[in-house]
Amino acid sequence: MAVRWYLAYKLSYRDIEELLNERGVEVDHATIHRWVVEYTPQLEAAFRNGRKRSVSSSWRMDETYIKVKDQWHYLYRAVDKFGDTIDFMLSEKRDEAAARVFFNKAIGQHGRPEKVVIYP
């Protein structure tokens, strides 16, 4: 539950520590951080495997610069021709390697698209 709270809401590790203490669970904020590092990939894999859906063969991809938890990140996003989100990825860097990682991740989950339109 602590990992889910951290990922779903704008809460700090200390906020989550306080919430758990109110519920009778004594845990340190550093332990919650270790849980987030350990279990986030497993939660993402379970979420993505259970919700895989078919997408259009025509993709539109873009990138933008957004602020997440007071830090600036690049948001890579792919949507199909109907506007449904195919995949997204946050990256600290804006370079070819980050774009390739994102594109390969999207292809790995949904297969190769017939057409890709890239928006600046």
C-alpha cells in the first residue's frame, strides 16, 4: 500500500511514514524508499500485462518538457490515430538513446506500427 500511495499521489516518503504510523505500522521513510525501488518494476509489469489492449497501426509520437515533483523531465508519448494512449515514458535526458528506449518499449508491448508520425 505504501508503494501504491507513493506512485499514485503526490506524497513524500515522510508523509507515507506518517500515514502508516497512524495505522499502527512503524516503518522508516528510508525503508519505504527501498520498497519503492524494489517493487515498482513488479507493479508496472503486473499493470501492463493485465491491461494490454489492441491499438491502431498508425501512431503519433511527441515529446515535451514537464515538471514532476519539482524536477523537470522529458515526457515521451505515443497515441494511436483515435487519440488513445499507447505508451509514455519520463526521462531525465532528451537524446537519441532515450527516444530509442521509449520506441522499443512501445513496439515490444504493441508490435510494429504501419505508420509513425513524429511531432516536434
